[in-house]
Amino acid sequence: MSDLGKIDRTFFERHVAPNLGAERTDVAVGPRHGVDFGVIDIDGQALVTATDPLSILPALGFERAGRFALDLVLADVAVSGIAPSHLSVCFTLPETMTDEQFATVWEAIHAECADLGVAVVTGHTARYSDPSHPWVGAATAMGVGEHTDIVRPDGASVGDRLLMTTGPAVESVGLLSTLFGDQLDLPPKTVSSAQDRLEEVYCVRDALTAAAAGPVTAMHDVTEGGLAGALNEMADGAGVRFAVDREGVPMRPGVEEVCEALEIDPWAATSSGSLLIAVDPAGVNAVRGALEDRDTVVADIGRVEAVRGEDGEGEVVVDGDVLEHPSVDPSWAAYAELADDASD
């Protein structure tokens, strides 16, 4: 298991997967490494659910921080193609967070939930002596729909096209340039452009738009481990090979410059707001058109080329070279180093 970030596949398969409590026939999709959501069958209907930590970064401003934290939770349900409809949220607030600050966070969450049709159904909110920003709790999102409407995480099929929205490292670059812009040895115009990427970290509506336009066979948000991680997780889930064209991957303004300055591989850095979507060839134009109508950047970056072999694992090939899953997300170390420098 890595020192920072999610547990790796080996630890999951050895210690988590064999120990999942009671075996129940109503669990239609259970825990799997790299899979965003689970599914419970309730009298023939599907309850899609996902749990994530809540991250509140005061430097973003508490309104924007609240919306950002919420979207990360809701996105893991939205990539199933089922709209999130209910939310359970737990806040373990640090003593330093004032009533006014938390009220701003909560009002931002309420406003976004109301716009998306999501109801808060239960939760827990309290201050404690040990917690500190940014990790201040966790939340569980849920959505109810038909089993046949679910976009399964392992559904990519040979012949599908691979679409990507937004681009690699937008979240990492947007956050790091906003929090530590004055520490970057880059022209102010480049830093400003990088900071604009923070407005592209919301993908719930994009995921639902793509699923509705379909046929979408698989979808994954590009979070920890970046594009390289998302590609490998989707390919492994389906047991297929992804053939990717590096030149086809969109790169947003400011991303390459900041990643180079911080010695970050943009393909390995978290990029919330970006989606990796496997689409039946017949639906590519419809999905692209629907996303572009939302002014979302979307590109055709490759194809599902072949089943790899008897081991059931997937493979990702970029311009003919195998792309491995990153062992650690480089944005973690970059954040720690910049934060240490800022405190000196």
C-alpha cells in the first residue's frame, strides 16, 4: 500500500475483497478496485451508491470549496449514467472553522444539490479537536434507476471508441496554481490561465449528458492516478486493450507549463472534472455533439482494440508503448512541497 493515496490493487485483493461482510444476493455490483460505485437491487430497481471523503480547502473560498467537495462525491454516481438523487453527509469539522464559514459551505452544497435534484436525507455535523483542513468528513451519494440504464464500469467492448472530456491534470493544476500561484516561477498570464482550470473540475452534468446521448458502454472520472490510472482501471475491468493516440488527448491552457515547472507527469495527476468514456461507434457523434453543446471540451483519443488474453487483465498502449498504472499520484508530493515552502 502506498504511503499516500488510495490502496493499491494488491492490497485490495488480499485484504479487502475477501472480507466484505455478509454475502447478499441483492448486491448487484460490489466493491472492486478502481470502480467508482456499487449497486443494490431493491425489488427490481437499482440503487447506485458511492462514498468519498469531503475535502474543504479554505483558500478556494468556502462557497467554491463546498461545491467542489460535493461534485467529487456526486460524480461517482453520475458516471453510472444514473442521476444522483440523495445524499448522506458527515462533517467532522476542525475547531478553527467558524459557524459563518460552515454556513457558507452548507449553503453552497444546498444550492448545487437543489439544482441537480439531490435531497440530503441524513448526516452528522460536529466539531472535533483533531481534524484539520482539507479532510473534514465523508459523504455517500445515491441514485435510483433501472438496471438496464446503468453504465457499468467494466462495460468497454472491442470496437468502442474512447472519448475524453476536458483533459489531464486540470484539477491538480487548477488547485496548485490557485493555492500557490505566487510560488510558481511562471509568467503571470500562464498562472492565471492555469487557475482558470479550476472552473473545469465539475463533471456530474457532463456524465449524465454523455450517458443520455449514448450508447455509452463504460465511464470513469479521471481522479487519483490521472488519465493513466483511469485508462488502466477501465481496461482491467473489461479485460481488454486500450489503444490510445497521445496527440489526440486534449491539453488545456496552462497545464503543461505548470506540470513542467513542478516536475509532474500530467497523465498521472488527478484530474477531477475529466471523464474517460467508452462509446459504441454508432454513438460517438451523438455523445460528442451533446457534450460540445454544453461547451465541454471532448476528444476522440483511441479505441478498444482487442481482448488481451486468458489472465483477464487489461492493457493500455499509447502510440505502441505500454502505459502502466501510476504507483502514486505526483500531485500529492507537489502539494506537500509547496505547502511546506509556504509555511517557511
